[in-house]
Amino acid sequence: MASILRQQIALRQIAPSTYTADWHIDWTLGSTLFGGSIAAIIHHVAATHIVTEPTLAARDQPDILSMHVEFLRSCERCQSTIIVSPLKIGANASTIQLQLSQNGQLKVIALATTTNFDKPLGPTVPTDWTLLPPPPPPPNFDRILARQPDDHWLPSRLSGDIIRVTGQLFTLNPRCGFSADGICDGWYGCIDEAESMDATFLAMMTDVIPSMSDTLLRNNGLYDAHAYHGKLERWAQGNPGIPAEITNSVAEAMRATLYNNTVTLDLEFKRRPPTDLRWIHTRVTAKMLHGGRMGIDITMCNSEEELVCTAHQLILVLEAERKFRPSKTGPVL
């Protein structure tokens, strides 16, 4: 998956601090690109620049420690230009600014802080942190890959017209469902056994999650986790262990009454993802949906339930009519 994503981004350096990146149909939400793909582009640019720009490369800080992304305008199906500017070059951490434009219009601005996970900067102390309420036990991945039923997780593959990259992933939902309002657990894995996930791919995966607004409202929306789980339960009754093939369409999306507009995305990497990372456990938590404003926390762990990455999205949950304005030539997503 990591290599596929890099090929799709097709990063090119056109000046010492300027890059271009392509778009791909797998990332599309109607006429726009979903935020996770833009986060991946920005991460890929940052990760490339800090190891190739001579001054930054000399600091030996090859990892992105944190990234803050401000989505100013929707990104369209066209090439992006990204300009990188150093804000601070330090001995232990450096900060760069990235500006993403399309057709001369500024669309996204981001800050990235660098580090080197191979070099301790201070003490290490374990804590008693854990996910609460506790999720079901991790899946038996051998059984999942062998198309045999798991005691705690239901497998699926989500494909269709909307954000097609999900069709390259196994999605596992808890067999017991989602018992706590505002909390959704899921496992995601690469269908292609030759592929794995790197930090750039995880940046995208912070946005490959259920719609917490749809899930809280239980409105049977396109990414309502309860509705999705119901489909898996019905499929599993007659097809134990076989991943459910779930599809979506633009027509379904057009019937939505609400849409989620991500305003900001913050990521913090806790460690460098291993080169053979194939499965991640993602917990999404919405603490409040109030007046159309919602913050969600995303926690990502590896197959040993070790913390790899955390993220936070600030989202505006708006009426669909605001997106499908009559003045436009046609409805777009």
C-alpha cells in the first residue's frame, strides 16, 4: 500500500523547495479529494525534503514527529504544487512550513516538526495507558487471511465510487458492535500481502474512518458505523469468515443530508512504523457533537497494540444543501 500510494502521488521536485504531486481517482469524493489523501501528499513532501535538502539532511532528522494541517479550501482533481519553507533548523528538532496550491490558489497550509526516532533525547518511562473501554481482543490474522471466522471481528472490503482506496484494505469491525456512543474500533490491513504501511500511508489512514456524525445520529449514512456493522452481521450469518463485499456509489452520497468538512488535522507519530506493518488498530472517539462542531480523536496501534500514531480532526458537520448549491452547473461532492 505504501508503494502504491507513492506511485499515485508521483512526487516531482521542480525547484529546490518546490514540488508537484498528482491526484488519483482512488482518492476522490465526487469532484474533490478527501482530506486523508492531501495529508499523505504533504507528509510525503515533508519526509522527502528533510532527507534531501542539504541543510536539513545534515541535521539527521529523517522522521516526521508531528504535523498540523489547515484545510483552507477543497482540493480538486488536478495537480498540486507544494512549496516548503524552513522555519527553524535545530539540533534536536526542526520545523518546516508547507503550502499546497492548485491552479495558483492556496488550498492547504501545514507545519511539520522533525526528529530521529533512532536517537533518544531523554528518558523513557512506561505508563499504564490503555484504551478505555477496552476493545475486543486482537484478531487472529492468520484466520482472517485464510478466510476463516474470527471470534471477535467481522471482515469486509469496502469498494465503490467513493474513496476507492478502501477497496485495497481489509476492514474488521467488532463482532459485538459499537456499544459506547462516540467510540468506534476497527482493524485495517493490506489485502496485497506484498504491501505494508509507512508513515505517509498512516497520515492518509487518519481519515479512513467512520463518519462519527452519521454514527452518532444513526442516520444510515454512507459511513454510519452502525449501519455498516449491520451489513456485516447479515453477511456473516451465511458466509462465516468470508469478507463481506460492501459497495457505495455517488448516488448514495447524493442522498446525504449532512457532510463533514474537516477544518484542521493534527498528527503525532510515537515511533517510526516498522517496514513490515500490515495491520493497524484504529480507535475513533468523538467527545461531543454540538451545533455542527465536532472534534474527533484517532488512535492507531500496531498488531501488538503498541501506540504508533495519534491524530485529532476538527470537523464542521453541515447541511448537505450548503455543498450542493443551485448556482453550480451540477451537484458535486
